[in-house]
Amino acid sequence: MSPPSLLRLVPDAPRELREVLDGVRGPLQPPIRSEIFGPQRFAQHGRSLGATHRAARANARAASFFPRIRQNIEALREAHQYISMQVRIGYDISPAAEWLIDNFHLMETQVSEIHKGLTRSYFRTLPILQDEPLSGLPRVYGIAWALVAHTDSAVDEDLYVEFLSAYQETRELTLSEMWALPTTLRVVLIENLRRLAERVATNKAAREVANLCCDRIGSYSTSQLEELLSLMNQRGVGRVFLVQMALRLGDPATANRTDSASRCWRWLQDALPDLAAAQTQQPLDQAADNLSMSNAVKALRAIGEVEWAQVIGQSSPVMRLMLSLPLFKDEDDPTRNRTLHHIERLALKCHQREIDVAQTLHALISAAEGPHSPGAVADYWLRGDGKSLILARLCRRAKAWSVWPGDPRKLALPLYLGTILTGTFALVAWILLHESLGEVAALSTLGGSLLVAALMLFPASEAVVAVTNRVISESVHPVFLPRLALNDGLAPEHRVMVVIPGLLARQADAVSLIHRLRLHYLANPERHAQFALLTDWTDAASEELPSDQALLDETLRLLSALNQSYPVDQDAEPRFILLHRQRTFSNSEQAWIGWERKRGKLEQLVKALATGDCTDFLDLGIASRVCANTHYILTLDSDTRLPPGRLRELVGIAAHPQNRPLLDADKRRVISGYSIFQPHIVTPLPAAGDATLFHWLFSGQLGIDAYSAAASEIYQDVFGEGTFTGKGLLDVHAMHHVLAARLPTDQILSHDLIEGALARCAAVTDITLIEEAPFHPDVAASRMHRWMRGDWQLLPILLRWHTYPLRGINRWKMIDNLRRSLVPPMSLALLVLSLAGNVLSPWAALLLVMAAFSAGPVLGAVAGFAPGRDDLARAFFYRLAA
């Protein structure tokens, strides 16, 4: 409620003005502004502040500053509304008010930024201060307050490092506090902006009241002026009010001409004896507010641009210690952050200081046998086989459950398969018990019932698998593989070849493949990357066709032009090359084809890079010269798009010691690590005129979500292995060791699954490649037919378990593919038998078949109705989800 006395004393005052001057709000709080410190003085202040900051762990009832944030935004909104009204009327406003009007939208968005950066659960982990004036607030809040006050809200990374380093000489900060600092700075800056905005708006309102009084000064008695001054003092703007009245009344000598002005001047001199000093100080205060407001607004923008990893790395003792490890220094920020989070949790569990945990971890890593040994990786000690040892060193009374004696993933497959089998049989049994017609007919014999039950197992299993996979994907956090940063690009020891396997059938094919090769290079222009076409002729009745040589010459001409457009250093291998094979006769196809088609091309390329023997490809001179010591191959289909930076990211994952393959020489398999890294494939938005109803229904989510993180892939997240789909990064030497001359000739079409099973594939779902989905059902059916044919060709390998030692999860993948290929025909047979006999109700059969084909999509749609963020346009979101 607006104060009635102000309305009585200044009846012309607008409602917004009265609300701004409402004395119930109390006096204005001073801006967060203090003496500006240089580096040395700031460091001294950091040491003294650290010595006085006593903190303790927060309890469940600890107050947070989130309510204050909402109050700050409301106060900023009211100040913005009042100043905007003044602008509309035509009054001049100060530069500070202009900053507020122009950047109010930025201040409003900070609420969501603060909530995302410092959730309530995270807030509870921060130590809180025990002494006034900030008692009950996080210790990092006091640090942020000092940074804002002594820099006048300006962002200065060097001063931050100086202050934080000096502070921790007397008081160690936790890593959680260090990472909470950027968000807490936003909180303090919003607090300061609220104080500045209220100060600007209230001072403006006090001057407006003074102007209204002076417009009819003769109607005010001294007692009324005293009452009005008392109201101004309640908001802390009495001096501003008096200075403005003095300015309006003008020269005292002139004012003496009227009794009312003379009387007002005498009252004014009694109320403000140091009028001259106040008149001198007020412009200085306004200039200081203008500077503070501009600094605070700029700081809100600049906080997101600060390299906080570098600031924390230079000022945190834990970070400085860990950065002395070569591997930790070479890792990217997310990988480092996970190591640091594990250090935090370990320190909390063992009641140790974080620096003590880091020192123990540093000693264990430094004592490792070599840079590529398992003990050289922090994750080995924090989550792997070495966890029991570091726990024993840190936690003298470690609980029994803290040290897991084995790998919990060994139980994952039995639990997973047990859930599917139990759910499938339970669903079939429930339907038979509740929906059986029970009439005696031709098919209602025991044999008929068993036949129907056997048919029901296939659609029932499909529904149960879809539900189980969806529940797991919604419950388990996606796995994030550690990676190297490679900020300076690919090193020579990480040399990679990007290859596109394809067929040369006509000149348009050569033009298309060369164009795709150019796009891959432009998106990923790495110095130590070579781009190759891996080509065959089309199938033929003879070894050579008359058109072969002309087509090869044209391809070489296009490739030479491409190399001239993007030259390399003298005497270096060309950036773009062609690796082409002659036809060989295939007994199974009874035609001349490229040996083993795509699988053969890749196998021979791996052999050429691993051994240097390139005799499987035509010698085309410099056009077919491969770079020596190529360690990786990135194989892509002819229609796959490689977005910018993806090549470096994939190599960074493969080059990390934790992901490198460890080989069993005798059994020719990968024990740990990975030889193949399979990115996530997304579907692009269709071009205008290309979209079809089939594509809309079956292509899933289109485009790349720039704000999404890793997607869930249950085989990787639960069992530690992904599924190779033919587009990914291959480790040359590991692939050669595991797969060279191992698979039978002329018997395997679907080679991706078995190669990924033998060489161990990792699903990298936070790195995306782009590939079109079929636009027409005939294309999709052809692709599905090819995949099913390849799945059944793997049946002999599945049965020869001595020859091909596969993990249980890989055998399940093969069995599951065979099961899935039988679901449509078995579902059709079930529907026919339910119509022809009396064992099962046709409606029950129809509902079961519908569940088989719709359980996964329906559950995905239902999950889509739960937004992961609170700042979405909910009406639009739910409409899109529906």
C-alpha cells in the first residue's frame, strides 16, 4: 500500500512514484562498492578474509539466497517500470538509468542461469559462514561479495586469481565452492544491481517530489515540509530531496523577495546545514552509480566468457597438483571435471581434505609403470580396479560396501535377460489365462495351445524388450568416455585417414564422392589427416569392362584438381587419395566383384596401413600414396556428413589411454578398451520437396540439438560395449590383430555386428554424424532385407563359440536380431490362427501385436511429455510432443 501521508502532502504524485518512495520498504541499501584494490592489496585482503571466515557444513534447514534473488528481480522490475514511465513523460534520465532500461532483459535471464548453475542440492553441499554479517550464507558468497566490492563490479581474471590464491593460503576452498563462484558472482551482481536500480529510481522520485513541492511552495507550511522530509528520510533520500529543493529555489538573495521562499530557505538551511557540501557530493555519487551500473551489466555478460577452468587451475591447490600430471593436463575439461568430482566425493566419504585425496591419487598415478599402463589413469583408482587400494589408504575404517570385490557389470546381463524372459513368459501366461476362449475345436488341443503360445512369445518379447530398454534408458545416465583435448590439432602419432567406401559405376558417382571428400576436409581441416576414396568397380561378368579405364582416369583427374585446390607441403603425401581394387571372381555370387565388397576393402586397407603392404590396391602413383604411421581410420558412407570438429573429438576419445585397446594375443580379442568408436547417427532436416509421410513417421527426431548431451545407448551404458553400424573410428593395429583373415570368405554380408563384437566397439553418443533416413518404404524394405539376410548369415558364427570367443552380450545381440526378424511373420501367423481357432481371442492377439510394434514409440512419446527444463514454452512443447 502507498503511504497515505505522501498522497495527502503531494496529491499530484503519480502512483508509481508513491510506491517507489514507500517508507515501509525501509532505507535504501548502499551499493556493494568499496575501496578499489590493486593486485598486492587484494592478495593481502584475501589472506585476512580467509583467516576470519569460519565455515561449517550446511544442514537441511540452511537458508538459501534464492528467495532474495526473486525479490531482487521484483525490485529491479519496479525500478525499471518507474524509470520507463519517466522516459515516456519526457524527463531526462541518468546514464545509470539508461543502462537499466537497455539491459533489463539481461538481468531477468539471470534467474534461470543461477538456478541451472547452482541447484538447491548443490547449494546444500557448500560450507556456510558462521559469523556476521553473512552468517548462514555460503562461504563462496562472502568471497564473491569481496570480489564485487573491491573491483566495483568489474570482471578481472588476473585479480580473481590473485585473490583466490592468497585466500587459500589461510583457508582452503573446496572444489565445489570454486566451481560455484561464477554463479555466486551472478547472485551478488544481481544484488548490487537491485541496490543501484532502487537508488537511481528512488533518488529520481525524491527529486520529482521536490519539484512538485516547489511548483506550489506557498501552500506548504514548515510542519508539512518537516513531515515530507521525514517520509523521505524513511527511504534514505532526504538529502537528495533537500538538494533538489535548493536547486529549484535558486539564489537565496532572490528567494528573499517572497515570504514563502524566504521561509522555505530558512527551513532548508536548518534541515541541511552543509548544503554546499551536499550539492558538491551529489554529482560525484551519481557518477559513481553510473560507473557501478555499467560495470555490473558488463560483468553479467563477461562472466560467461571467462575461462573459469584456467582461473580455477591457477588458484586451486588441487587443480595445480593435478595439472602437474601430463595426462590430466592433456584431457579436456569435462574429463577433468569428472576426476575432480570423484575427488570431492572420495574426500567426503573418507572425511579427508580434498588436497589430501589429490596428493594420494597423484602419488599412485606417478608410481604407475608407464604412461599407457592402467594405473596412469585417474579413473582406474577412483572407479576401477584400484579403488580398493586408494580407499584403504584414505579411509582407515572403510566400510565393507565401499570396496566392491568384483565388477558389478557381471550381474547386468543375467538381470537384463532374466527380466526379459520373466516379463515375456508372464505376459503370455496372463493373456492365455484371461483371454482364452476355452472352446474345444480343431486348434484347441494341447498341441494347438502350445503352438499359439510359441507364436505369442515373439510379439510379447518385442513389447517387453521395448519397455525394458526404455526404462533402462530413462533410468541410467549415459556413459561419457574420457578424451584428450587436442587443442593444437591432431599430433603425428594420432594420424587418421578418413575413407569413403564406394562404387565407381558412372561419372556422376565419381563427382559425388569427390565432392563429399571435399566437404569432409572443409569441415575438419586437420594437418595430420588424409582423405581417401576406397572404391571398387561394379559387379560384372568379366574381370574388366571397356568403360573401366575412362572412368578411373576421370576420377583421378577430379582428385588431382582437388589436391591442387588444397595443396600440402612439398614432398608430403597428397591430402586426397584414391585406393581402388580390381575385381576378383566370387563363387557365391558367380560374378567378378571387389573381394568381400565393403568388408574386404576395409580389411585390406587395415592391412595396408598396419603392414605397409598396399598390393591389394592399384598402384596409381602419387594419387594412391598413403601416409605412413596412420593410426586410425574413420570410415563413412557416401551419404554420411561429418560435422565440423567431429574428427578431432573422435580421435581425442580413441587416443585417451583409458580407451586404448588392450589385446589378448592368444585369443585375438580385445580385453579392455576399444578398437572401434561408433558415433551417434542423426537424421537431418529434409530439403524442401523431399519430405514424405513415411519419412516423417519413421525418421524420428530431425536435425541436431545444439543443447543436447549424450543420448542413452543401453548396451554401452549398462554392459560397457556399443554396437558398430559401419560408420566410426577404427584403431588400425588392433583391428588388424583381431580381424585379419579371420572371418570366412563369401559367407558374411552383415559384417559390422561381428566386427564390433570381436574388436570391441564403444558407442560415443555425444558425438554425432548426419545421415539421411529413407524417404520411401521400398528403400527401407530393401535395407531391412539386406540387414536381415546378414543377421542370418551370422548364425554359423554364433554356433561356433570355440572359434569365435564372444562375450555374452554380443551373442545376445545376434540372437536378438534373429528374434526381431521373426517378429513380423510370427505376429501375422498368430493373427491368422486366432481368427481360425478358438484358443485365443482375436482381440487379444491384435492387442498383443499392436503392443509389440507400438510399445517403444508410445513410451518414448510419454517420456517426451516430461520436459527436462522449466523455462520451456509449455503449450508449444506439449503440442509438439503430442
